[in-house]
Amino acid sequence: MALPESRKKANAKWDAENMTTLGCRVKKEQAEKFKSFCKDIGKTSNAVLREYVLDCIDEQEAGE
């Protein structure tokens, strides 16, 4: 079921106000190895990096 345009707009507004993107640069072969690692453990690279960031700042969310 597709989201209505009004919901998409509201989600985008909330994200713009409350979220940010972190990034880093690595060599292509390192990125591919990391993506392969993530796939092997059944997670996305975003999920793995997000968990690491939250662990580093001791803010792991309940229920994860």
C-alpha cells in the first residue's frame, strides 16, 4: 500500500527537522567488503553503522 502524498510530505518534513546523515570515505574495495559483511550477518550497512554510533554514545534504543 503506497503512502499518500500528504504522509510523504509530513515524513520528509520530520526527517529534515530531526535527522542527519553521517558519512565517511573509504576505498571501494573496503566498502564492498563491509557491504558483504553486513549481508552475511543479515543487516544493512546503515543498520550496522547506526548501531555502532548509538553504542559509542551509550544511547542504544530499547527494543533493538
